[in-house]
Amino acid sequence: MIIKTKKDIPASEITDPLVFNNRRKIIKAILAGAVTGIGISPVSAANNSIAWPDLPRGDGSAGLLTPTPAELVKNYTNYYEFAFNKQDSARLAQNLRTDSWTIEIGGEVENPGIYYLEDVLRQQTLQEYIYRFRCVEGWSMVVPWVGFPLSCLLKFVKPLSGALFVKFTAVHQPEVMPKQRRNAMLEWPYVEGLRMDEAMHPLTILAVGMYGSILPKQNGAPLRLVVPWKYGFKSIKAVVKIELVRRPPVTSWCQFAPHEYGFYSNVNPAVAHPRWSQSSERQLGSGFFTPRRKTELFNGYGEQVASLYRDMDLRHFF
Ligand SMILES: Nc1nc2c(c(=O)[nH]1)N[C@H]1C(S)=C(S)[C@@H](COP(=O)(O)O)O[C@H]1N2
Ligand SMILES: [Mo]
């Protein structure tokens, strides 16, 4: 499904009717892709007949952001397991197998287990979240995600007192992922991490859709993290494992180039990447003569998240 968005129409006018009309289709499509049956799934037991509510806005944005045209977002992707350039990664990601998707949740939790995505989704209320998204490379976009707060899933598995960080692991499918097959660049699978309070923050979501439809494979299907105040690489795609741990996990980019990519990676115009400035960004879809946007601290979400870093030197903890 192609959704046409026009830059000059307020987001509120575009997205609401589309999301409303496509809500059932999204859920159906996601559920069709996730086959249940084998094994006992802890989530499904209690919740078989939940009715899907309409998709409300979860981000409090009141539709003030105008989404980037969907076709741009779908064809300009970073997905290093497949390729190191935007076009090939979007094309090759179509080979990803997303059927019968499970998420393993373990570590410092009361209810560890392997959960079918379908069962996780039955439990969650999907909402639309229109977020700015800023890549560390210096470009940005606005994406209407469909998803649910990560905190809802974490609360369900009941974190123990030792749960101080969350480690996310992406799928390992070397058969279809050329860079995994060749052990190229990063250590695979792709790993990311958050501090527990960051993970529990209401802006932090797990997305299963965008633009009122299920997530395209190249954008992280069937399940990805979205942390809007951090650089894009923190928003790990194709998540298969979530572990609650005591120590900060070693993340893929940190391990690859620790002086370039820190654990926190909060968007910060005052802290330059060693090889380029982060003070401004090119907005995907803007005209050639449109000036670059001034990058905002925490990508503009400071009001909501600055308190998480109150006593921290953000230059040291970059
Ligand atoms: N598994 C995985 N997740 C990933 C990446 C990746 O290469 N592999 N790239 C990251 C980077 S650098 C960015 S900018 C965003 C891009 O998301 P998008 O392609 O949906 O715009 O995904 C992030 N998540
Ligand atoms: Mo990125």
C-alpha cells in the first residue's frame, strides 16, 4: 500500500483517517505472519479475545509534525546486515524471513520466556507515534510509527532489582544477510542497549508498523526499537532477543568504534562526531535549496527526557 503524503498538509489530516481505515489490515497482516500453535506461550494464555481499539496518538504531538513521504523512508535505509548503502539494503532486506517470529526475553526478570510476536501483540494496545528520527550521519526524517511502549512489555515480564540495563539483539540470518555471512564490519548479530530508565521511558517504543501499515522489511520488520531522542543506530531493527542485565551491554557500534559511537548516543548538536559536526541536519525530502535544520539537544525531546541525564556530563557520556 502506498500512502501519499503531501508536505504541506498537517499530519493530523493525513494520518488519522488512514490509520483508522487500515487498522484491521495491519493487525491481520501482522498476525498472519506470526504462526502460533507449537509450544506454550505465556502471553496467549490469558488474552485470547481482546478487541483492538482504534489507534490513538501515543506521542502527545497533536499532529504537529509532518511525516516525511513514505517512499523516501522506505528507499533510504541503513541495514548493515544486508549492505552498506541505502538502496541495496532496502532491496536485499526483502529476503529476510519474518514468519513465526519469536522474541526471547530473559535475564533479570520474573517471567523469562520465548514469546510469539503474535501473542505479544494481542496484549498490547497499538498507537501511532509521530517522531523525529535523526541519523548520526547528519540526515533526519519524521516517521509515523505504529507500536507500543517498550515499558508495557517489560512490566509484563516483571523486571527484578538487578535489571539495570536492557540488551537488544537483532536476528541472525546469514543465509540472506550477506554481511553476516562475510563477517563484515560489525560483530554480528547487531546488538544495542539502553539504561533501564531509558527503556521504561514512555517515548521508547517497539514498532511493528509505519504510515498506517505493517513495517516494511527494510525498516525493521517485524519488530524494531525506536528511541527518538537518540541517534538512529540505537533503534535496532528485527529484534529477536531482549535481556535485562546488570551491566551496560557491549553494543555493536561502541565495540566497532568506541571513540565515535558512545553507549548513550543522545542527539546533541554540541558534541561533534570526531569526523563531522552534529550541529545541523539535512531533512529527507526537503528541496535542494532548503536550509539544513538546526539539530536540537535530545532531538527536540528534552522536555521529556532531559531529567534522565540531570547529573551527567553529556560530553563524557556521549
Ligand atoms: N539490525 C539493524 N538495526 C539497525 C541498523 C542496522 O544496520 N541493523 N541501522 C541503524 C541505523 S544506522 C539507522 S539510521 C536506523 C535506520 O532506520 P530506517 O532504515 O528505518 O530509517 O536503523 C538502525 N537500526
Ligand atoms: Mo544511522
